[in-house]
Amino acid sequence: MKTIKYTCIFMLLLTLGSCKKFLTEEPASQVPTDKFYKSKYDIDAAMAGMYSAFQLTMVGETQFNDRYHYWGDFRSDNFDRFISYTNTYSTEVAMNALTTDNPFADWSRLYTVISRANYNIKYIPGVTALDNNVTPALVNANLAQCYAMRAMCYFYLVRVWGDAPVWLEPYEDSQVAAEKERAKASQILDDVIIKDLKTAYDLTVKNQSASVYYINEAAICATLADAYMWKKDYTNAIVWITNLFKARNAKGALYAGASDINLEPTASWKSIFTSPASSIESIWSLHWDFAKNGCACTIVSYAPNNKIFQVDPLLYAKYFLPQTQAVHTNDIRPKQTLDVYAVANPALNNRDRFLKFYPSPANQTAAIPTAELNLYYNQNTAVYLPMYRLSDIYLLYAEALNGNNDLPNALKYLNFVRKRANVDQYLVTDTKVNSRAAMENTILEERQYELIGEGKRWFDLVRTDKVKEIMDPVLKDRQLRNGNTDIVGFTDTRRSYWPLSRAVMNSNRKLVQNPGYGE
């Protein structure tokens, strides 16, 4: 956010007047447009308000409300509930027992961001006639970000809930019906998400050094590639990843996509998360600044608070625990992601000391003392959450190439990520990569290791139709440890989507509940 005051002014303007329905998809915010959108200052405030709303949605307005993780990670095999501190809604998430009363089944905050983007798209162009400092180039730059932000919010909606109501204009008249039916997810992908992103790309000046805390040329390309991957349109995904390689990073160099050299070097891998603006790999990151926003207080953190999720025991045993043994791989990631020794320490005995987003030691040999954690990784530390980064794109590229039966190049990009991680590269004859099906599974496994905690895993499983295959044994393990008498696993793949919250359903009588949730 440029300044807190911009956001505060915009928030004040948004709340003037009464809302017809607080929980509807498009609240009548009553923005007094005759008094706003008059100058560059107003544009800056409006843009800050839009970004602030998205950041609050993802990171959370209070402690442990990080939807970034609830929607993208916590339903997956990456994390399990922390039994000592679990609550009703975290148990629902971990045990695939979601109900309509779960607070994270509410999509209202995404529609708040969409509403602000809609106002900006409608009214920013008119400011050129009122303020000589507002040039057409400035208008286009801001509109590009608004179209892309709106697309990203709808992309979350279709990935989390599937079908959703669509609003592409501000809701300014409280006398107009605020209730809408849900549009098909496939229609939203084509007619809103991809269309908006292409509009954003056309409005964007190319070949500029990226500002990684704002939506930029590469971020638009990355989101387009991701959207096409959801359609299993591998050819167009490859097109947009190729366009991304032509864009410039925060250091002014091309992303290029030529080899592992274009990724952040092995020795400075951690800087992707602790200093993304200085990393050649960063594309778009959320920046939560304690000085401006207070504590990020996400569940996926080092924080000493009693967190309600921790790394899943099966994943810990497979990927993290071996790093504590005398003989282990040279993979740089496990020890820079989790305090792997804390589980072995009887005084700690947990898997919740998630260090990825903090400046932790590169090669720890014992549990990090609490005093040291509190000194270096306290709640005043800025938190950066990646939306997209280049290794994520390399692995998506590998997946798209594999989808188009180009296994040699798929292997090449998979191995670029493994080489940077300092682990053995696969040979073309290895059984894990010698067929299209095997390659897909291996790429997904690598994405899990590389991107854990970055809000990707659940979406990967849904996108590749792997939810049942991956989560069934995981759910059976959790049910067994929970003492369930009926070990059923992941029984209903319709529940890959979240339910619509009861509050959302009550606010719009035209909504129909997702199948599998009894309404």
C-alpha cells in the first residue's frame, strides 16, 4: 500500500451511506462519485483501497484468518490440524467435514475487492478531464491492475466455490435487485477471467522493470497461464508462459526462462520470501508491513502463538524428518521451510514452526531456541506471501509441456527447479518421469515440496483431478488417529469445492448450494 492515509480516505468514502445488504455479493457502497475520482490523489487512494482489501482478504483482518492458506493449503495433504489447539472450523477443514457455518466459506470479501475494482474501472478514465497530472498512460496503468485484480478475485471464486454471481459494473442503486444467480465456472473463466487478463495485458506497457508488490506484466501472464491450466488448455498456457519469459523482473533483467540460472541462486533461495523486491525470481508478492498494518499473525508462521494447523505428519515423515538423520539429501528447502528438529525435541514436539517466510538459518542442526526465534522472527517482522514466482511457473510450464506430450522439455524444466534445490536431477530413464502419467505425478510432488505454504497445493489437486487419489489415504490416516470407527477417506469428490456459507445463502435467495452439502 502506498500510504495508510490513502486507504483510510477511500475506506471512509466507501462507507458513507448505508448498504442495502452487507453480505450480498455486491454491496451498495454509495461511493459519492460527485466528490471523488477528481484527481490523481483520488486515483491513488482508490487503488490503495483495492489492494488493501485484497491483502486483508488473503492475510486476514485478525489473527489466524489467512484465507490465502485456508483456501489454498489447509484442505490439502500439506497441513493437518494441531490437536492441542484445534477448533470446530479447523477440524472441518482438516477432516473434509465442511459446513455452511464455517467462516472461511464466506466469499463476501472477494466481492468487496471486485466492487472496488469495478468502481475504479468505471470512474478512473474520467479523471483525465479534471486533473492535468492524470495522463492516458497513467489511466491505462491503473486500469490494467484493476482488470487483473478483478480477474484474480473471480479466479479464487471459481477455484474455491465453482459457479459464482458475476458483477462487472458498480452497484450504485440500492433500488436495483442485489440478488443474482451463479454463472457457470467455465463461463467465468472464459468471459471474465481470461478476458479481463487479456485486457490488462493490452493496457500494460511492456518490458518495464517489475514492481513485485503490484500486479505487473509478468503477474498478468502468470495468471493467464494458470487460468489456461485449469482449462487443460496446455497450448495457450505455454503461450502465456513464453510471454512471461519476455517480461522483466524487479532487477530489470528478463525472466528469460532459459535455465536454472534465471531462478534465484541456491545460496539466496530464502530471499524470495524475505526480500522479494531484490530477488530475480519474484513475480508478484503480497507485502504485509507491520509498521503500517500491524501483525500479520498468519497460522503458517514461526509465531509462538498456539496455532491450529501444523505440517501434516505424513508429509513430515516423508520430506522433513529425513533431513534430521545422519544420511540425508542435500535439498536446501526443508530446513529453510520448517524447524525440522522441533518435533524430535520433547519440550516442543510440534510441526508448526514454519520458517519459510522468515530469515532462518540455512542449515540448522538443532531446534532453534525460542529466545532466538523471538529475537529474529517476531511478530513485527514484515511478511511477504508469493502470489507467483518463477519456479512456480517453471513447474507449471513442465506440466503444460507434459500435457502436450513434450516429455523431454518437461523434464528439463522440472530439473531446473531440482538443480537449484541442490537435489539429484532425474534421468530420462527414471520410472518417475518416463511416461506422461508418471511425469505429471512427479511434477506435482515437486510443486508440493517447492511451494508448500504458498497457497498452491489444494488448487493443484483440484486442477489435476487428484483430490480423491491423494487425499483418500491422508483422510483415512487422520480418521484413524482421531479414533473414528468408520474409516471412509475422501468419499465425495463433489466436496472438492467449498460450501457457500449460510450467511451468503441467506443474503441471496437466488443462490443454490454446492452439491454435497445438503442444501
